[in-house]
Amino acid sequence: MTMFACPECERPFAGGRCECRRDWTETGGVPDLYVAAADRGELLGITGDIRTFYEDNPGPPWRPDDDDKSVARSGSADPLLASLDAELAPRARLLDLGCGGGAAACFLGLQGREVIGVDVAMTGLLRGEAFRRRLGLGSVSFVRGNLFRPPATPGSVDAVVLFHVLETTGAELPALKAAARALRTGGRLALRVATPYSTPPTPAPPQHHASPPSELHRWLAEAGFILETPHSGRIVQELRELRWKWFGAGPAEVALLARKG
């Protein structure tokens, strides 16, 4: 089954004009496949605010001396990414939703995995695309798109990465359901989200807020994800009671792997 698909009709897609007769454009090698998804729970006003924020605040750029070795070192030093990397086959297919400049996407694509990095803001995507080309990562793609309607065939994805994205949506459960829809049964979700113990970043996205762990637990279960037993890291009582597989270094964020049931 092909992973890359038109988000409008969900048919396999290779660029340009789709079978549904929708014409897609691109900027700097990054296709613009954004389709509004109010019917799937997207809050369009929030998406517009988030896009504006991240176009102006795309995060730190790739350094001139960054290369495949520095990407490997950085990714391997992240316990959540390293655990996901160890679980996935070299030919696995991944979606990185809210990918920014592509740090996780490039790390997970080093072994030749097919990775699509999706973000609503073009500025970070162009940085990721330029760096991908510099490294020669032919299996990694960057796409402007909508995490509520990602450019992937439903049920075709082996893993979805969602790092500090839920806090910006105002629609956590619909976002998790969109990730679940893209995943095959048994596929993995790598999730990182702020808790009420966290300090918002500076500058903070306009919709940045922390989710109570009990609510996040309920949303994950309702979206069809099965959580694992505790693994490692410091677990505050509120999180320990939820029996999560925990990779975080402290209570400021939840970092976990779950699988689609």
C-alpha cells in the first residue's frame, strides 16, 4: 500500500495534478497539500494563528556544520526517538506531524525509511527541505499540510511522530484520531506534550497550553491507542497512576510511545 496520498480524495499521489483533478502547487520543492478539515475537528482560526506564529518563529536553523553524524548523535540522545528508532524496521513508513525544520524526520530517515514531514508553516519546511537535500535523504519528504487531514493513505503508516503539537491545536482528541486513522493496526505513536508542570516556551504559540495527564489518557484511549507499562524516567504520582511508558526527564512533559489497537 502506498503511503503518500492526496489529502482531498486519499488516492495515491505523486505530485502535480491528482486523479480528483485537484491541482497542487509547490514552493522550493515543498508541495503545498494543505486542505482545511473543519469536518474532522480542526479549529480553522487557531490553525491560522499557529501558521502565522511559526512562519515568524520557525525555531533554530540547521548549522553549517550539521551533517548525518550530528543528526544521528542528536536523535540517539533523545530517549523517545532512540526507542522508536530501535523498534522500527529499516523500510518502515512514518509521518512526522508538526515537523518544523525536520530534526526528527531526518533522524528517522537516516536508514532509508520513508518519512513525510508535515507542517502548516512553510518557513520551517523550506529549511528542512534544504537540509534533506544537503544530506541526500531521498526517502524523506517535506509537505505543507494539515495534521487533521494528512497526505497519507489511511492505514498505511507504521509510526506517527507528534512532538509538542497537541498543545497548539485546541482540538487534542480530533488530532489524535487523525494520527490513528493514518496508522496501520499496531502502528506506533511517539507523543511529546507539555503537562501543567511545564513553563510555556518564549515566545509561546498563541494556543499553547498544557493538558492534564488524566485528560490526555482519556483522549488517547478514545482515539484507539493502547498505552504501555512504565518504562523509565522520573514519574510524578499523577502520571504513575496512568501506567504510561515514560521517557521524560521530569514532569514538565509527557513523552511516550503508544500503539494503535
